[in-house]
Amino acid sequence: EGVLLISRALPKTLTSLSVVLLKNGISRRGMFCIDRQVGDPSAEFHLPLLKPECFSKVADIELHEFKEEEDGTLTRQLDFRSNF
């Protein structure tokens, strides 16, 4: 949720951005939420002045969607929402 809130709050006048997302329990959804705002005019929170060459990110997916239990079954760990 934190990355989603930050990405929505970014000003439309942004022309350069470097993001570091490490040791925050980031999910796949959080990992790519800002990326979708760069260079995609159809994105709800598009950043029109931020060009892909002026955007950099350091991040690792730390929270995976599924977790394998000891008995070999997979358990879904994340509650994906469709409001972004």
C-alpha cells in the first residue's frame, strides 16, 4: 500500500526520478506500480513529463504471491486489489 500511495502522490511535473525499493516487503504489484506511470498515457496516474530514460529503479520483489508450505501445497499470500 505504501508504494501505491507514493506513486499516486507524485507530481505531474516530475521530469526525473530515481527510486530505491529495498527491505520493505515489496510485492510484484508494488514493484511495478510506478513503472506503469512512465511512458504509458493510458495509466490512471500517468506522469506525462517523465521519460523512461530519466527514470531509474533499484528494487527486488521481497513478498511473493504464493508460498510453498511444508507439505508441498501452495498458499496465496497477497490480496491483490483492482483499484490501481
